[in-house]
Amino acid sequence: MDSNPARLDARLCNRARLARDPRFDGRFFIGVTSTGIYCRPICPSPTAKRANVRYFPSAAAAAEAGFRPCLRCRPEVAPGTPAWNGTSATVSRGLKLIADGALDAGSVDHLAARLGVSARHLHRLFLQHLGAPPVAVAQTRRLHFAKQLIDGTRLPMSQVAMASGFQSIRRFNDVMRKLYGRTPSELRRLREAEAPRVDTGEYVFRLAYRPPYDWDALLAFLAARATPGIEEVVDGAYRRSLAFEHQHGVLEVRALKRAHALEARIRFPESAGLLRIVARVRAMFDVTADPEVIARHLRVDPRLQPLIKRYPGLRVPGAWDGFELAVRAVLGQQVTVRGATTLAGRLVRAHGEPLQFVDRGGLTHVFPSAQVLADAEIAGLPAARARTLRLLAQAVVRGRLRFAGGLPDEEFFARFQGIVGIGDWTAQYVAMRAFNEPDAFPASDLVLLRAAGNGRALTPAELRQRAEDWRPWRAYAAMYLWRAAADGASPKH
């Protein structure tokens, strides 16, 4: 299949559809003209005749063409469309802003202005790459999330509407009835027996991914860097505290490997924030990645080929909060991962806010906010590093740096690296994990310099030159090299 999802190879789509291949789940959607329904490639319904099938690059495009979502394969729980595969940077950045709620209250004109293009040009780009305009993409996102809440929770429909970004319950009812041909209450009755039994204030979501997915490697990466009191890895699950809109919650994620999905349990007092919280969780665990496309590109390099075969499905671990990750990156300068974890734990105990409720595990605090660290007396660190943390926090408080809901650009990184004590390694590491930039690459990393050198340490300039062939997936190449180094494996051909 073409790496650009807007240019679908009908023959390949047809083979994937007939095979119900989970690797193609979310990469395209199938519209069946005889039923007016659109499905995922893995739909268990009887296979439609080829003459009655149309292929679409996104669920929004299928909906725009007048097709209704299938109630069996549930397109709303498919892995996110990997629109960054071959699309323009503007579309990729636009999708990130939409996922952060840019069109929930704002206009397309405002979104286009943030992206530095005209609304007309943005409309044209979305049609070219996704087959649907920005408003349709945002509405499909809201509708799919609403369907998940209808199926998987017992929230009143008024709360489902608000949590999905609808300002009017009447509008919500009308749109759901038009799209699904049933009222929200009728949809709930269809799947009521499958809704999980959970405590009040807890919500369960299944986040599908395209296999393979190396969950054990991702979990090990996070476990080694888990900040005491904030994060923990227990019984095969990742758990962390979170602060969102001045309220506290707890996130727990584990793998459902047979279902090709992650199960995310979210404890949070207000349902209205769930749409944006789940969007962050999806980014944290890189569930929209297309490992087949990434591996096909990177395995051309003889240094990476054996690693890709040995570690199929590596993901780039994201971060819940960009400021938190930036602080952790500064703490990790010139010390081991274990040493940085110890320092982060001290920082949390001294300046973190206690959780607003008692956790059943080992989570006790939320991470210190920029407002707290901006004027804090940070003990237990070299004076220069404590100063860097205060300067970083002050830049966030004054609005010079925006991690939440922002998009990294040259100006952001110029300001970020303008802070004394923050260099290229920290900036690239934050871009890689906090902003999910697939081509971010910390070329000065000592482990990467050794792992890529086939027995000798490269210089950063040599590594950057060698990594040119890895674009636009250099962040994934870094993960393969780090994994090999952690296992003591050689990346030699």
C-alpha cells in the first residue's frame, strides 16, 4: 500500500480485506454500497462482493460519502488512521491540534492560522490526504468517542454528549441518530451486557493497535524511568497519577495481546475531560504507529535489519506531560537512568502535590507544576541544574514555552535551547517523547554513538549523516539501537 493513505492501492486493500489482516486495521476503511455501511478490514461480517466495495483513507471520508459505521466491527475502536505516513507536515500537525480539542470550541480559520496557512488551503490538504475536511475529521472523532462511551460506560447521555465535545444534547441526539440510524439509548441497549463493571468515576477504554507491538519492551523502558510516587509498573501494567484541569486522576494501562489492544483504566472525577485524556494516552503508547511501514523503511539499513527482526513492533514511548518530561530530561543529564529516577523521586516528595484521594497502589503525588518549581528552592541537585529547572519552569509560567496543546516549531526549540543548561540532546529527547515527533533524533546520545558505530564510537556529525537514510523514522531507529544496547546485542550486519 502507498505510504500516503489518500492514495489507496485497491488491489492491496482487497487482499487485506479478504484476509482480514489486522496489520491494515485503521489504514483504510471499507464502504459497502449494498448496505450503506463502512467497516474495518478485520470486520467479521460476511465478505461483500468486490463490485459493492469502496475504499476510503479515513473513517471521516467514509462518513462524508454517506456510509454508516458498522455495529459489528465498530470503526470507533480501530487504531487511529496513521495520517502522518507520507502526508504533509501541515496535516500531521493539524491532526495533533484537533486531537487536543482545537475544533471543539474554535474555528477552522483559527486552526489554519495556528498552522500558518489559509483555511482554504487547509481544507484542500485535508481532502487530499484524508478524503475529508477538518470539520468532518473532528466530528467523526467526537462521534466515535461518544460511541465508545455509550458502549463501555453507564454515563447518562447528557454526560456522554458533553464528554464527547457536543455543546447541545439535542444536537448530539440528532447527529448520532443520523449516523447510526438509532438513538443513543438504542445503541446502548445493543451492547449493554458488554459494558464493564467499574467503580464510580472509573472508565475503561480499549485502544487498538496494529501488530506487532512490543509491549514488554515499552513497559521495561517506562519501568526503568518510573518516578516514585508518580509512576509504577506492577503486574504487567503501567500506572501513574495525572493532573488535568486542576483535578487529579489515575491511569492504568495493560496489554490485551490476543485482542491487539491496550486496556486503559482511567479514574477521574469529571467525564468532560475524557476525550482529551484518552487522546493523550493514545499518544503516550504510540498506538497509531504503523510498524509495517516503519520496519520496511528502516530494514534497508544493514545495521538496523537484524534489530528489526529481533525486536518486532518497537514503539516510541510518549509522555503524559511535556513539562514533566523536560524536567526529567534535565535531571538525567550526566547521571544514570537510576540516578535520575532517584532525583525525580526527591523532587516529587519535596514539591509535588499530594493526590486528592488515596490510591490502592503506590501513587502518592502528582508531578510538581511549573508554577511551583518557578520559585522553588530545589535542594539535592547541583546548583546549575537547579537553576536550569527554575528557568524552565519560569519560561512555562510566563508563556514563552508551551508544552500542553502546543506544536513544537523552530521558535519553540530556539527558546527551549536558549535556557542555560538545555542543549540539543534534551530538545530532541523532548520532541521525540513529549511531542511524538517520529523523526526526532538525539544524535549526541552516547549510547547511540556507540551502538551505531559497529565497534567504534561515532561522532555526532557522523551519526547524523548516517541517520539521514532513516528519515522520517529516526526516533524509531533510536529505539532499536537503545534496545540493542540494553540487551547487549550487536547491531552489526
